[in-house]
Amino acid sequence: MIHTGSVLIARGLYEWYGRPSYRAGDWALIKQVNFANELLEKKQVSDATFDAAKKLLGERGVVEDAQDLSKPTGKIHRVNDDGSVPKDNPFVGKAGALPTIWSYGHRNPQGLAWDPVTGKLWESEHGPQGGDEINIIKRGLNYGWPLVTYGRAYTTDPDGIRSGLPPPNVQPPTSAPGMEEPFTFYKPSIAISGMVFYTGSKFPQWKGNLLVGGLAGTQLSRIVFNERGLESRREPLLLELRQRIRDVRQGPDGLIYLTTDMRDGAILKLEPVAEP
Ligand SMILES: [Ca+2]
């Protein structure tokens, strides 16, 4: 699909796959800019990134720690650039709580993005089966894991020993007082990853949309909002590539860059193509 050694991998999905339905779309030309492991020394970069992310964010399989404010896992932390603790963090001075915690009850956070309109912080996280979440992160709030989730235990964990959840045929509670609901969720899960709000002008039809990577779902998910800021629809993109999308960013050039999580990992650049 993406051939090792090539720089230009495709002259567009339309030409590549001969599917005219893509021709009138927002994009067509896809280039493999370079190989991730050559350009970024992939292993070192990804190891460091994942290690830091796990230490700071994921609950690392100890599900109850996500609700324990004395434990660092299952949290989003807020620290100054020099590592000091901001004095207005929500749990500063609270006995038994880590002062760096900004929000808690997270399962496995994967991405953060600032909303360019509201300035709010958005987060994506892996839920259990069918419970991938996109949350709007607010100061000091509890995002529910493992007490509430739209997902279910995996069938490989029938008694919920690893997840702490009821059996897979039983839906756990999806909401509870004092717990923040996700803005939206993916059922089935796409193994949600990094995300970004698109603010550029190169893809006018995507302006203001949230672009979200999917690993197992091998896609870039485009979320469209209505004028009230609620999700009006979502569209899976790039499914034909069959690539696990690890992260997505908008370049200073207004184009969209993706990293793939594959053996031949790549950085992909999406460019618009003029209508023929
Ligand atoms: Ca949640």
C-alpha cells in the first residue's frame, strides 16, 4: 500500500484507486513526505512520547487508581514549563491529593487539542470496547472511569477482573451524579488517537472541524459541528489506506499532516487538489 523507499506514494486517491467519488471531495493528493523512522528517528521519539504519556495520563491497567487523587495515573496533570505547580490547580493544598492533577477519572488519554474558538481544552481517550471518548476538560472534574462508561468489558475479560466492569453482556452505567459525560463517544471504538481542530484555509469545507485519528479503525475521523457547537455528523476519511493513524496536526502551511503507527511508519501530508 505504502511502499518503502518511495517519496511520492500516490497521485491522489482518485487516480490511485480510480474511485471518482473522491474526486469532488476536499482532498485528493497524498504524499509520503518521508519515512518516520528516518525523519524523526521514530523509535526514540515514540518511546519517549509514550512513556511520558503513560506516566502522566493513563491508568496503566490499575483501574481504581483513576479515581484515587493520591495516584498520578488516570489523570490529566497541569504543570508550569519549569515543572512547578500552578497555584490555581484544583487540588493544591488538599490532603491526600497530588497538586498537579487538573482532572481525573481518565482511562487512557491519547490526544489533547485546544478549541480555537472557545479556548477550551479537548481530550481523546481510549475507552473499553465501544467506549472511546472525546471530552472537554474542565478544572477539577471527574470524567468517570471506571465507574461510568459507554463501553463494555472485552469478551476476553468475561468476569471483569482486569477492567473492573460487569460482564460484556451488561452495559455499565453511562452517567452518574458528579461525573462528567463525554462530549461524544465512538461505538464501535476506532481506537481513537491524536486530534486537532482545523483552522486553515487550504480545506475550506473542513474549517472548524475536529480531525481525530483512529488506530484500529484505520481512519481520520472528521467531526462536524452545528451552530450550537454540538456534533452534527462525522465522516471517516482515508479508510482505503488501511493505516493506523497515530496523530494528526495542522502545519503552518495550513496542510494536514498525519503519522501512521505501522511497521513502515510514515508521515503523510494531505493537500487539496484543484477541481479538474
Ligand atoms: Ca469518561
